[in-house]
Amino acid sequence: MNRKNILVFIFLLLPLLLACQLTTAVSDLASSGGDDPANNEELPFATSATPTPAPQGFSRANPHPPSRTISLPNWEIEIQEFIRGEEAWQRLRAANSNNAPPPEEQEYAMLYVRIVNTGNSENSESVSIGLTGERAVIYRSYLTSLTEPDPWLETYLDAGQTSEGWAALAVYKSEANLLLTLEDQTEFDIPTEFMALSFNAAIPYTGDLLEEIEPTENGRSLTQPAQFGQIATSGDWQVTVLDFKVGEAAWQQVYEANQFNDPAPPGMMHVTAYVRLRYIGASDEAQFVTDSDFNIVDRQGNECEQDSIVNPEPEFRGEMVSGGEAEGWLAFWAEETDPLNLLLVFEPDFSDESSYNRRYFSLVNTGR
């Protein structure tokens, strides 16, 4: 066989060999995987119904296990003691007899913490330490007006400085699976970390369920505000007005809240509203809400310039993660006009999508 015939024979044979190898590979895959779902999950084209889990410590569903010491990028934190309930209240009462009992349905929790600023910043920096549980709210010591036992924990330190002491927080008695929330605030984009305070404590991921909640038309525009008692749902929030007062009734409520609140100027009146807010975004990063996320507008969208008013109790404010709720009273000034002309507007000023989340609410209860 000459050289030319040999080359022709090779070119004819090569496709047959490749076809046999491909057939064998497909046959092997079918016999090894076949109808077995466990094998199919390992194929490169397999998909999952749940998101890729965050690394341990960076989500409530997968927190750091209980430990005395935990390291953040610029901090070393040691939890030396944790107590809650009656024991915590007895220690706080012994520290200062003016400390008030916990609010109804709540109890106190106390942490004794040692922290070291291990960073190298030339400026003083802070670390934020809180608690969270199944209610998806974040508890902070600064939200309670308490005098802790000595020493008091300082969380704003220079590089190399150390502080240790007590931090007291009010948590719901029913709160379970408590986790520490640890936020290194040296830089803006350092993610929150979580550490369990008991073995197996974790908060299951619910973001997939929350993502199924569709935005509604309720409250989307000035001309179509949500009616009293209706839930308005945006991409990240659900908001409901549960009660409101205007004029003299609102002023009496504001005056009882704090006798140093000023009466409304001529041509103005007080308006108060009790609202409930639920965060339905999927993030475990803290979402902080206050009365600054709300305002009073007229039907043309004109805002009324506000002055500082101490809100009635319970005051609206809160910090939450995915699924958490906050509720309480807001107080405003508004032009002395027919309440039919007033709308409450919600617009979170911290959101990149504030206009997308903006919702309007009628302050008229047709059932009264």
C-alpha cells in the first residue's frame, strides 16, 4: 500500500474511532448515573433550588459555633459571660435602683465582653455588637435607657486599645436561637458576622419565601394611596397604618409623650400615626428604620417642613434583617387642613431604590 492510500485509510478510520469513544462515554455516564438523582446532582449542569450557602459565620443560617473568642478583620472579641431573664434584671436593679423593669413581653439580656482593636487605623474606630433571634430584629444596648454594672463596655477605640465591660439589651421573652451580630465598622463594606450563643442555634433561610411576595399597586402613587389598614407591598417592604390622630387629639398625645414638645405653630396641626413595617428583602445586613423614613404630604405631594418632636411610646424605630418587623408611633406637623388632603409617605432614605419602595397612605378611616 503506497503512502497516499495509507493516508486515505487513516482519514476514513479516524471518524469511526471517535464515534466509538463518544458512544462508550455516553454509555458509561448512563450506567453510572442512570436514574439515580444522587449521581445526577453531581453533573456539571445540575441546578439547586436554594442559593449557595454563605461561608460559616456570614449568615444567620450558618453562624459561627459558640466560642469565647472570635476574630473580625480589625477586632478581637471575647464573650466572658451571657445572662438573660430574672438574673439579668436583678443585676441591673442592684447596679441602679432607677433602672426600670423590662417592657411587657420582654426581658433583659446582658453580655460581659472584652474587645481589642487589632487594626492599624490612625483614627478611632468602632465595632457594633448586638443580638438577634427568630424574630429577625436586632437588639442593641443603646435602645435601652439602662445603667449597667461597672465596668461599662466601650466599643469606640484607638488601634491597640482594649475595653471590657457589660452591655445590657432588652429582648423578647419568646426569642429563641439567639445569635451575636458582630459588625466591624472600620470600613463600610465589611459584612456582618454571626455567632451562636448556644449549640445548634441558627435561623433557617427564608429569603426564597419572601421573594415570592409580589409588590402591589396599593399606595404606589399620590392618586392611588393605600387605604387605612391596607398593606402596601414594595420590593423590600410591607407597610400598614394601624392607627392615626389629627388636630387636638394628636396634640394631647404628643404633649403626654413629652411636655417639652412644642404646640403646633399658627396654621399648623399635629398628626400622629401608628405604623407597622416589615422587611421582606433577602439580606442579613441590618436595615435601620426611624421616623425619618416617613413624612406627611398633601395630595399634590408637597412636604411639610418638620421640627423635632418626641414621638409617643412605643416610638417607631427598629433594626432588622430579612423577615423582621418594627412598629410604633410617628408624630408630625401638617398644615391645618382637611385630613382628606393629607397622606403619609414612606420612603427609606438609605435605599438605592427609594423611589421604587416609596408608598403613600391615606389618613382617613371610613369605618369610624
